[in-house]
Amino acid sequence: MNSPPPPVADLTWPPEAQRWPPVFPPVCACAWGDDRFGLWMDVVMGGPVQRFRWIEPGEFVMGSLAGEGERREREGPQHVVRLTEGFWLAETACSQGVWESVMGDNPSHFKDDPQNPVEQVSWDDVQGFLREVEKRVPGVKAVLPTEAEWEYACRAGSETAFSWGDGIDPSQANYDARSSYAGGPTGEYRGKTVPVKSFEPNAWGLYQMHGNILERCADGMREYDGAPQVDPRGPAGDEPDAPRAVRGGSCFNSPHGLRAAFRDDGHRGVRYFNVGFRFSLRSTSGPEGSAERLPEAAVTRDA
């Protein structure tokens, strides 16, 4: 029996007018512009500045093909997901410097560089961080991406095992490169995190969506059934041991764990030294004028 054809996303959706932020620049931005990756804004987090990338709404195919190397059953069946609202996503995992500027401490294990990602923070710790961000940054709600939003951002329009293709080598990510993937090269195992901009970003300007640190999601892992989904969310129990999805793989993972569709989870109340997070901002303000695309590489700064 022949396998059914893989699902296909409607890349013409949404209409052009719905792709842009309702307000641009947001009131929280200290700098903003449009470069080869798309719209961006900088937001001051105490002392450090965090850059965010606009992730426009759209459709994509979530999960992995049955023939993808070292695939797990819970990564399928593939299905089309439509995300109806865009969001601003931090271009890096939250660094120790940003965490400390907001929370006043640094719980991380690997402290040799403040640009390393913060880790040893529970899902509940992260919620405390996000509420503090909201107090400091006007006009936004700070949240973790859902698992579907995370994979959409990671793929950045790709349908391959990794955002850059179906193979991986140690020049592309921080992982346990003593193991090869799909017959590819092996290499260094660092055994620690590295600064959050150590490798090239994906097509949407997001750094290290593969490797370095696992990233927490807002929801738990839902079961895939192959049906199309609109803004899907997984379960979200309140118990300390309730699971929450983590994505992207870490410096301790073999390469198959860095694939865009790879799924894992961890207890919401537990602090892991290989788990951090990347957060998003959603506007709580209404539209204020048009959201026209800026000229290429245009930048405006507050006076």
C-alpha cells in the first residue's frame, strides 16, 4: 500500500495586510528596523538590550516524515498548523545577563560568560521572570511560545530535519558531536553551554534554535492525530510534576535530538542544568496607525 502524500501548508495565507504587527514600532522598543531577516526591535531589560524578531502568522507542516533519520513515533503524523497571530520572539535564548538584570540573581551552572543561556530555572521560575518583564516593559504581555509556535519559528519556512537541511556538522550547533547523524561528520563535544550568538541564525534571524540549551514551551505535549490544527495548545496541568514541552536539544544531546521536530518534556517545577528558555512579547495595545514595512535596514531610535 502506498503511503499518503505529506500534508501541504498554504503559504499564501494570511493576506498581506495581516502579516505585519498591529503596532510598529511597539511602545516598548528603544530601536527598531527591517533587515534581511525581517522586522526587529530592541527592548531594554534593565541593563542589557534584548533583540526580538517579528514572527508573522502563517501555516506550516508540523512533525517529521516517517522516513526522517532517528525519528520518534510521537513526532508524527505530520499535520498542517495555522497560527493566526504573529508575535515578537527573542532572537536568542535568555542569557544569564538578561536574567540577572531582571531577577537579581544567576542560578546557572555554567557561569563562565554572562552571554551563556540561563539554566537551572524551572518553568515556574520562568513565569516569575516574565511577570517582572511585564512590570518593566510597557504595553506587552511576556509569554513562552507554545510548542507549535516554537517549531514554526525554528523551521523558518524549512521542511527539513534541521532549519538548514537534512544533515548537521559541529560548525552549525553546540551538541555532542561524538555521534554522527545520517552518516555525517563527527567532532567536538564541549560538554557545556556557549554564548547565545555562537552560531549562524536561521532564516528568520533566530540564533541556536538547534542545540546549546533545551528551551521550555508554554504547554505540554499534545498527541498528534494528523488533523489540521489552528493555534493548537497542549495540556497545561498546575501540579509541580506536570510536564511541559522542551525543544531544540542541548549541548549534551546527540544530533538527532536537535532536529526541528524532536520533542521532549520536563516537569514544570524542576530545575535542569540543560534547560533554559526563549520568550516572546505580545502587544496589549491597539493599532496606532499603519504597520507598513520599513525600508531595507532602516533604523529609528528614541531621542
